[in-house]
Amino acid sequence: PAAGAPARLGGPVVSIAHRGASAYAPENTLASFRLAARMGADVTELDVQQTRDHKLVVVHDETLKRTTNVEKVYPKLKPWRVKDLTLKQIKKLDAGSWFGRTYKGERIPTLAQALRTVADSGTGMLLELKRPDLYPGMTDRVIATIKTDPRWRDSDRLTVQSFSWRYLKPVHERLRSARTAALGKPRADQLFGLRWYADAVHPDHRTVTPEYAREVHSQWMDLYAYTINDRATMRRMISYGVDGIVTNRPDVLARTLRRG
Ligand code: G3P
Ligand code: CA
């Protein structure tokens, strides 16, 4: 497929930058997304959660402690859950310094900002609904936000994934061009039900076997394995027949796909 297009059975292996090029830039920031495209990723992966005032933000952990200076800025707001701070409060945080001085001043992006930056970068997007069970109305808000973006609303270069599979149903029904993917490793009997509203499964690479890849493909679903950062494991997964590889190091994957 063209860069950023969804994988097709038997097509080339798709490169997905996990939280952006997160080995080299602070995860889930606009800097990390831009770098992913420059390193040859086809698709940019990111995690969506919801603030206290119901705004959509891109951040992985349920708390802001690991990837921002929240402890210093709001010492009284312990344990610093994303859902306990407003967007205005979150926007004051530095989401880059923890990673390195070069990235001082990077902010946690809103979903709308991330959609614009990733579209500008030219990659596709793999959007994870992170804990939709924890955030009432989040899935509806994600769908509405995508629908307001002219470059994503009818795009088949967008995949929505979640460990909470049932939240993929409304996405499948209301964003007709988008793909959906179940995170984890559904059993054979679960795959049969899932294929009505999911196009792919995205398991942890440590659970993937050639037999499982065949099982997924027999249901006409794609398989992307996460998160693989070394060439030996990348090569092994490719030999198993995976359709995509999620990596923190899109440059390493690009070299592996080029040279083997
Ligand atoms: O794309 C797979 C991966 O993002 C799922 O795990 O914890 O990094 O969001 P996690
Ligand atoms: Ca994720």
C-alpha cells in the first residue's frame, strides 16, 4: 500500500511509530509525531484520554506523573490523574523536559492538534482509545472530533484500536471509512465475533506464533504486532507473516524492511 495506507493481506509490512518516534523524542508529543514521519513510519500511533472538563488529550498513562512536571506545578493535585485536571491546567505542563533538555516546553497535545500535525506529516494514524470505560462519553467525543476534521473524517488511513473491544462497535458503525483493531490476543472463537466490527488484531509480539498469524488471516483480518525495537525480533515477526510492526524505532524498522 501507499505510505500510511492500511495493510492488506499479503501486502508489504506496515511500519507504525509507537507514541511517535518515542525512542528519540518524548512520547505522544507533536515533536515525536513529526520525527516519526521523517524516520519513514507509515502510521503514527497515539493514546487518547479525557480531561476533567471532557476535552480529549493525547497521553499514555492515567496519571501525568511520569511524562510531565505536574508534581512541581500542582503538588496538591496528587495522584495527578488526567481525569482530575482541566485542559487549561494540563496545557501548563512541560511534557518534554523529562525526556531531554532539547524538548523543554513540549505540551500534551489535544486530539485536534494531533490530527492536524499527523495529517501534515503525511502518515496514517493509529488512534488508541485508552480506558474508554473510565471516561464517560469519550468514544462519542473522539468520533465527533474526527468528523470535524476534513482530512480524517472519510479517511481509510485512520485505524482506531482499543483493549476494550466493545467500544470499537460505535466507531465501526459511525466512521465508515476508518479501520478498527482489537488490542490483545483474541481466541479463535472470539475472532469470529470480532470480525463483524474489527478489521485487525494487535497482539503483544511475545504472544504471536505463525499458527496464530494464520488463524487471524483465515478470518480475513490483519495482524500488527507490538512493540518491537530490535532487528532480530522484527525479522522473526516478518517471517511469521505479520502485516504491521509497532515500534519505538521507526528508523530501525525502515532499515530492516529495506535490507532484511
Ligand atoms: O499499539 C499497541 C500499544 O500501543 C498498546 O500498548 O500500553 O503502549 O498503549 P500501550
Ligand atoms: Ca497505545
